[in-house]
Amino acid sequence: MPTALSLLNSVFGYPAFRGRQAEVVDHVVDGGDALVLMPTGGGKSLCYQIPALLRPGTGVVVSPLIALMHDQVMALRQVGVRAAYLNSALSASAASEVEQAFVRGEWDLLYVAPERLVTARFMALLERAELALFAIDEAHCVSQWGHDFRPEYIALSVLHQRFPQVPRIALTATADAQTRAEIIARLQLEDAQQFVSSFDRPNIRYQIVEKNDPRQQLLAFIQEEHPQDAGIVYCLSRRKVEETAAWLQKQGITAIAYHAGMDVAVRQQHQDRFLRDEGIVMVATIAFGMGIDKPDVRFVAHLDMPKSIEGYYQETGRAGRDGAPADAWMAYGLNDVVQQRRMIESGEADPQFKRVAQTKLEALLALCEATRCRRVRLLDYFGEAAESCGNCDVCQTPPATWDGTQAAQKALSTIYRTGGRFGAGHLIDVLRGQPTEKVRQWGHHQLSVFGVGNDMDDKAWRAVLRQLMAHGYVSVNHDAFGALVLTATSRAVLKGETQVWMRKELGTKPPKRLSSRPLAAPQNAEDDRLFEKLRAWRQTAARELNVPAYVIFHDATLALIAQRRPATLAELGEISGIGARKLESYGAGLLAVIHATV
Ligand code: ADP
Ligand code: ZN
């Protein structure tokens, strides 16, 4: 009888469980329900894959990621697991074959799209098959407040009602308390044991810079820090995605676009290219990324501010799943704050939803304006205490602060005197004493505040307004297009009862990273030569199977091979990431590459 650990060794080729994996596996193997919260890259999949192998019957995995099921299943078949998927991409006859094999008990794991799972037809099929467990992946999709809400997920509570004896394991990388509570309530997981891991991603460096010329800033960041690397650039609108991708291409970057408005075939083709080729920059809306398990994404950049810390954390979490150094970079400015506040206020949503959205935005703004470690703030949001990390821009170049009370008073007075009907540009003209046509037309050159701020330049005033908005002393009037207005808390500042401390500048550049070679790429030239040969060999193998290269082997595994140069199959089998089946399929090929290069 195999054990969890023996399967981890022989099937997946890994020497030991990570974090809480072993506990989760034991609990589910014993028939318990589990809720697993682990950051992206933490190793959630093994938590249900190994129990599915150990328990009799098939593990049914519910996943919204139809476009990725093929690769997930191929990766499992590579290690000798009998896996299949059912989704709308399959022809009726292919689906029927998978279903028949399911009833005959021929699958260890079956991936199913949620809308198919809850049909009466599929329920009947489930009744006829032997079930090892239900795994509900991306469980935060049940959350109506979240950005990945899938109505079909709500119906999944039927699993518990119809199959109370089958253990269920729900998994997500979304950590906030509200989402967690929603998952438990909607999936009826009240009795499930919760396994919460640390959400820290120590290999990701957080960096938030002041937006001046965002495209140029992005280009400089890519060229200086990540010239040949795969990365994702997030933008808010489809149009901006396309424009940014086209512009980056013109600057010599291999960039492609992805958003929900694109032709489905083109979108899929771009996703495949990002996964299969090396060093591609994907410019995308947030429609892209859930479930993308490409391990070597070296950076995630935001050209527009996300809506919440959850969003920011999920998106940035797609960098560095392999554990090697990676960057989360964001350009942020006054317009981002105005835009996000306006989007919330002008939306159709009910007041409660708007309040939740505002609170979430505020937490993110506090992260952007942080004067102390960003990681401490991020983890604090998820209820986790941490020490200053030394791996974010604030830790590496601590920002200076200044007493901005007077400047705040000038800005707030100007908003007050001009009646709360103008946007930032006009307010700054009045503050700086610019007698523009609009200023004269409204008679604002006659106000007492005209020119009171001519000691500071335009950029400095934008920073002041941005921070006033971030701290909630100013908000946006959704009826008047982008007009800045006072809030309940501004009065205390105007009266001198509240002091306002401001950051001098956002994102002074942290020290440059020395190397951004793929994961712990060998340091000496000999090993590096072999590593590159092994990567070339892997590329050919991946092309033949039409799978991403990392499905064959991860960089980490190839790096170990290059370093240790195993001479026999037995020695090769000792390397992390090489299980029995991969040794059988690829052992001889790998030894030949090693032999030819040494
Ligand atoms: P998640 O779904 O939590 O984002 P995955 O299940 O995709 O993470 O795992 C992330 C990566 O870590 C995968 O490449 C996986 O093979 C690897 N991994 C998971 N568990 C282990 C382990 N115990 N030892 C070594 N590598 C592991
Ligand atoms: Zn830090």
C-alpha cells in the first residue's frame, strides 16, 4: 500500500511535502472536508491529487479554467496519473468516451467545468461512479464581492447535499476573511477543517512608483530589470491593452495582447504563446491570469491601479511561482485615484456594495502611500503579522515625509472657494496663480486662494491632491465629471486640528537586481552551458507533445541536473522533480544530453 510520501517521491519526484501539504493530504485521505488557503505557487494541487490517488475511486476536480484544463491534464499524464477533463472544448463523442471511462473507474482525476457538473445528467453520472473526493479549485469564485465571481459556483452546494459521504476540499489563494466566510457559507463547509498558510511571497519584490510618463517608465523597467523575461502587464481597459502592446512591440519588446473583447481563437492563441514560448510580455486586462501556472513569470506590472488589495495580490502573485526572484511593479498617480473613486461612485451598485468597494480601495491606497514596509501592510490586510522585509522599495529606499498640513489647507480651501465643481487641473491652476482662460472666465483669479501655492510646481501639487484623496480628505463628485469635493474629515484639517504627513516621493528606484537569469541558473559557465543544452532539449520535447516546456521539467530540475551531472538513471532519479514515469520517458534522453556536453 503506497503512502502519501511514497507517492510524492515516486510519482511527482519530490523529496518532501511543503508547508501544510502533508496535514491536508492526511485529513482528506481520512475522509475529512478541508478548506485550503495557500498563496499562488504554494502547492495546492498536490493537496487533492495525492488523496485522489490514495482513495478508491476518482477525484472530481471542479475548475473554472477551461482553457487550461488540457495543460493540467497533460502535466498529470506526464507523471503517469490517469487524468482527463470534460468541458465544452471536447466534441460530444470525445466527452462521451471520457464519461464512460469515468463510470468504469478508469480515471484517478477528472477535471470538470462547474456548469457541466451541476447538470442533472452529470449528477446521474456521478451516482454511477465511485468517487474519491471533490476538489473545488479557485473556490473564491463563489464570492459575489470578488472579481472572479462565477454564478455556477453557487450551485456547487448540491455536491454536499447529494454526496455527503464524499470528502470535499476547497482551495483558493484569496485570503481575506470576508471571502473565506463566503466560501464556507455558500459551499456548506462549516465543518471543514481550515488550513491557512502564510501568504507571504518572499521572492516577490514590491515596488510602486509615481506615474509620470507611464509607458516610458514601464519600458525602462523592462529593459533594465527584465530584458529577456516573461512578464504580465495589466491595464484597465481593452483599448489601453492594445495600444500598450503595440507600443511595446515598436520599442522592440516581444509583447502580445489579451482581453475579453478579442476573438476567442486569437485570445487562446496568445495565451498558448505566452505559456509555450520564452520571454513573452503579455499585456492584458484582468481577464487574463487566473490559473496560469507558468512558473517562470519574472514580473507583473500594473499600468493602472487595481480595485483592491485582493486583486493586486492575486495579480502580482502570478510572478515567481518557481520561488526565484520576481518583481511586482506598479505606476500610480492622481488620476488612478480619481478614476477608481469615480468608477465606484458612478456604478449602478447598491449603497452597501459601494461602501465595501470604497473600503477595499482605501486599503489599497494606503498600500500605495505606505511610508513603512509594503509587505508588512499587505500581510496585515490578510491578518498576518510580519517584520520589515528588506525586499520592497520602501524598505530599500525609505521615503522622506514632510508636514503637509499647510499645503493641505491651501488645497482644501481652493476646493471650498471654487465650490467643489472642478477637477485637479483647474484647482492647481488656481493654486499656482495661472490666469488661464477658464480661471478668468470663472473669476477665480479674484479669489484669496489664487496663487497661494505658487511655491510648489504642478507635480508637487498633484502629489498633494493624490495623498489627500488617498487619505480620504478629498473625494470625487460622481455627478460632476471628476470634480474634487471636500469630505466629512476635511474640516478638521482646515481648522488645524489634524496634521497631515505626506510622502516626499513615491518609488525612488531600489537598487538594481544583479541578475535575472532563470531560476538559480548555474553560476559557473560549464554548468550554464549544459543548462542551456538541457533547455533546448526540453523545448523540442515540449513541441512534440504540444505542451508548455515546464510540463516536461521545471528550470529548477534542469539546473540541478546541470550542477550534479548524474551519470546513471539511478542518480538521475534522485533529482527533485523526476519521478518514476518521467525517468522512464526522459531518462535516456537526458543522459544523452549530459554525455554529449560533458
Ligand atoms: P498553487 O496551485 O498553490 O498555485 P501549484 O500546485 O501549482 O501551486 O504548485 C506550485 C509549484 O510548486 C508547482 O510547480 C509544483 O510542482 C511545485 N510543488 C508543489 N509542492 C511541492 C513539493 N512538496 N516539493 C516541490 N515542489 C512542489
Ligand atoms: Zn519591505
